[in-house]
Amino acid sequence: MFSVFTNLIIILLFLFNQDCMFMIRVFNLNRTKTAQKLKFGD
């Protein structure tokens, strides 16, 4: 029972970490797009 609970926590942390990495990637992509727009005066 305890091992199942621990595995569940590890899986949740892993999924949360993946989600954070995705959000960081999207944020960086948006930031570079904005920088390009400012640079080229689009």
C-alpha cells in the first residue's frame, strides 16, 4: 500500500515537472517572438 502511494506521488511530481518544462518552453518561445517583433518593428 505504501509503495503504491509513493509511486503515485512520484508520477504526479513527474507530470507536474513535465508541465512546468512545457510552460517554460512556451514562455521562452513567446518571449523570443516578441523580441523579434520589436527588433523588426512588425
